[in-house]
Amino acid sequence: MTYTILHGLMYPFLFLSIYFQVLLLTSFFENKKKIKKEEEYEIKNYPTVTVAVPCWNEEKTLASTIDSLLALDYPKDKLSIIIVDDGSKDRTLAIAEIYAYNHPEQIKVLSKENGGKHTAVNLALEHSTSDLFGCLDADSSVEINTLKIMVSYFDVDKNVMSVTPCIHIRNPRTLIQRLQATEYLINIFVRKAYGQLDSILVAPGSFSIFRKEVFEIVGNYRKAHNTEDFEITLRMHKAHLKVMNSHKALVYTVGPATAKGFFYQHLRWARGFLENSLNYRELFFKKEYGNFGMFTLPVAFIFIFYGLYATVFSVYIISSQLIISINRWVTVGFHPQMPIFDLFYFNTTAMSFIVMVMFSMLLLVLYIGNTLSDDKQQFYFNFPIFFILYPLFAPLFFGRAVIDTFFKRRNEWVLQDTKK
Amino acid sequence: MIDTKKYIFTFVITSAIFATAFFTSTFFSNKRIESVKSIQDNIAIDILSSETQFSLLGEVPCSNVGESSLSPELSTLGDKLSRTEADRGTEDKDVIYLKKYYSLLQIKDYLLSKKLANKCGIAKKPIFIIYFYSNQGDCPDCEKEGYVLTRLREIHPDLRIYSFDYNLDLTAIDSMKTIYRVKSSLPALVIEDKTYIGFKTVEELEKLLPDTLKVATTTVSKKAIIKQNTPKVIVNGTTTVATTTKVVN
């Protein structure tokens, strides 16, 4: 009886999941020509751009981040860099000042008491007079043509208010980083498909570029449960501002190397998503907010609970089988036997076919994600790690995020996440 | 702006995927039933053939009644029927029909084996366990008893185990229950025409088995062996009991 109920409840969620994948894939394929055309965009008038680099104890990675910005193929007189030291206790400020000394025409350094990333970016905003403004985390780097590609979107379409890049994990080495490499590949496709639906969920902190008037319309960054990038995207959708994605604009970021770092990073994202979604619940199921309000945001919200339910269902199935095995062992002892191969015993339930379709579509998503950007990865090597490890982690950080949100717990754990 | 057509189109595709999945699943499920039915038909022919052969025994010596006398596919059938029951549920009418058919085949096999044993002497006499179980949640020990019988069958390949769902609405099973005085207390085991109620461990059952089985098991390697299958025990969707070996002189 319990199994019948749990099993039956899985089908609406599976339907929604397939629906989601089909919608994204059809949106992508019907706009394939348009997406190809984006790759031919060119800039006629170069706008001025300010890139803020908020830093908090980033002495190890700051230099490579600034080097990549200085190497950008963009008119030097149109690009300024503001490094904001957010009360670092290491040599971050000293490194920043060396760069400012060597490139006084392009680099400005600001220093302040520690107040969180949003305060650092807001300080840079106050000092920026450029047409476009972006932010690059101090552990990320950009390709030489990244900015040029992104700016072209603003030049071609005056309604574009923000452009998001294509983010990869830089040199994934540990198992956890390989897991994230696949996760980011999926996001590359999802962000592109969301772009076709005018419903990009997050303009990520790593090098999303905004027209300066965006901040005049929606205001500056807010703390927003340590996910200021998601919150400002919500405000942009609320103000009906257009967000696009540039799949060829490559940005590399460092993923947490350990399971603990990965857990706390994703816990912060999940908690921030839940809290901010609830704060902006007026966007849910409102036609005036288009696909974002009617589909993308509600579905992303539902998927958190779906993921948790799918975990409960999987744990129920696995533990039921385990109890049977233990019961057998306790009764007659352990006597292993060779499994018999017979097509008769293959799992041919409807759920198994549906899961196979979902899996196939996910592989297609990965393939598209991998071919969209110019940086092709050995995803076939990394994706088994993703499929094994992600289902183990996701219930932990989503479950904890739901509990913390429900009980309004403070985010003490945020200090564990080095990328806050 | 929302493109309603796109959402409807997506709904149609998703529904088509779901419909295909359910159709494919039903197709394979029906194929499974057909496969089980086909095995049952083969067994029915085998048993009918054996019965016919047995009728001729008066004119044929025992040495001519070898491996063909008992159905070799009954074991496979039990296993596959168990899987079908697990997939489609105990209330499925096809499953109930197949279980009834299977129970009848077991009874016929049991009767034929007994006749053969009586006719052809001790060396060929198999040892039987008749097992009554319930999978309606009213027999907590039935699942464990199934594991015990499977293990027992592995230890004693000569053992012949026939399993019957106590709740199956079949007059032949009712007759078996009456003959062996099996009431609703389950699991119930019949060994050498004696009925035992309640859970029995492997060790307890071994003590109840006649010595001839132990002798046959220990001397099995010294004699010619003909592979032959016996029925499986189906308990709560779990199949038990593997192939048997028949010792012949």
C-alpha cells in the first residue's frame, strides 16, 4: 500500500520533469538559427565598461583574475577595473595596489571594512561612470574575447539590459570538481534555453554584464541571503528588463575542491533561492512576468521538493530491498549465488522507460552544453561521477536549506563557503 | 510574452512519451504472461505425456522411465510466475489464473511422482515437502520460511517442494488442505504425510526429513545424475528453490 502511494506520487513529478526537458529542448532547437546568428554579432560602437572585482582574502587567485581582465581584447580607454578589497586579512590589498600602480589608467583600488560581497560591488558601482557594469569574482578568469562577445549583444539589441556568460569549472581535478564540471555543462544549456524563453533564472556573479541604468531602475545589490545575483535577477524580471545569455563568452571559475566546500556552496545557493523566491512570491504564476513567472521560477521551486521526494522514494525502495536481503541472511545465513541473465527479468515498468527517456534527454543536454561553448570538455568522463555523486549531495543541501528556511535559522554555515 | 502554443505542443510531446512508456510496459508485461502461459502449456503436455507413459508402465520396465517422466520446466515456471506476480500484483486476474494453473500442475506432478516412486521402488523415491503460505500480510513467517526452503533445496537437491497459496480459490487446493488438515495457521508444511504448523528453521526441517534423502544427497556423486527441475516456492513475490538432481541407478 505504501509502495503504491509513493510510486503513484512519482508520476506527476516525472511528468513535470519530462515536460521541463522537452520545453527547453524545443525552445533551443526552434531558435537554433537565431543562436547561430548571435555568434556573428559585431560591435559598431564600443561602450565604456567597468568590471568590479570584489575580494576577500583572495591573495592566491587575484593576480590571475586581473591578468585575464587586462588581457581582454577591448579598447583600453573603454575598460576600467575596480578592485574592491572587502577587509581582507591576507595580502590581497597589496597585490591589488601593485596592479593599480602598474596600470593607473585602467585599475582603481578601493578598500573597506568587511561587509559582504554586495557591499563591495555597490562601492564599485558608486565609483563607476561607465555605460556597462560587470563583476568578476576574484577566483575567476575570462577569455580574451569574452567581453567583446558579451558587449555585442548590447550593441545589437538596445533592449538587452544584462548578458550572462558561459561558465566553466577551471581545470577540474578532484572528484567534486569533476562533478561540478558536469553540473556547469548542464547549466550552459539550461541558461541558453532559458534565454530563448526570456526567463534566465540567475545572472551569475561571475561576469554578468549590466547596463548601468539597470541599477537606476531596480537599485543596487542587496545582501539577499548571500545570493545577491539571483535576487537582482528577480528584480530585473519584476521590472520586465531583458536578460540574455552569450554561450560563446567563456568564464572560468574555481569550484570547491572538497565535499564540504561543495555542500556549503550549494546550501547557500539553495537557501538563497528558497528565501528570495518566497520574498518575490508575487512573481509566481503571473502572466505579466511571462515564462519566468509562469514556468521557470515556479518549476525551479517545485523541483527542490521533487528532488527531496524522489530521494524519499529511492531510499524507500533501496531500504525495502535491503531489509529483504538482511531478513534472508538472518534466517538462513549468507549464501551468494550467481545472477541469472534472462530477458524475462528485465525491468519493463513504465517508470523505468520514463527514467530512461529522462536520462537520454539529460545526455543530450550535456552534449549540447558541451558543443555550445568553444571549450569542449571530456564530459563523457565526468558525467558518471555527476550521476553517482550529485544524487547523494543534492538531498543533503536541499533538505537542509528547506529545514533552515522553514525554521528561519541563521546562516552561520555561510562562513564555510569560501565563495560567498 | 507567453507562447501558449509552445506549452500545448510540449504537453502533447510529454503525454506522447508517457503514453509510449505505458504502452511499451504493457506490451512487455503481456509478453511475460504469454511466456508463462507457454511454459505452462509445455508442462501440461509433459505431464500428460508422463501420465500416458505411466499408464503404459505395466508393459515397460522402470529403467525406461527416466528423465522424461517429470516436467523439467516447472522450476523455471515458478520463478517466472513469481516475477510476474511481483510486477502485476497479487490481485491481477492473469496472475491469479496462472497461479491456479501452476498449483494444478504441481499437484499433478506430485501425484505422478508418488505413483512412480511406488511403482519403481525406493531408489527412485523422491522426498516431498508440501508448503502452504499466504501473501496477504497475515503470515509474517511465510517470507522467512520461503528462504529456509530455498536454502534447504540448495543443500538437498533431491528434495521436491510444492508450494500453495492458502488463499487461492481453487477446489484442488481446498482438497489438499482438507487431506493434510491445514487450517489458517501458517506457514504449514507437510513432510512424509505429517503436517507441521509454524516457522521451521533449516536445522529443524532437516531433522524431520527421512534419512534416505541424506543418504541420496551424500552418495550423489557416485551415481549417474540426470538434471531435472522441481517447482519453486513463491512467497510474497519471492521465488525460492533451484534445480534438482535426480539419482538413478
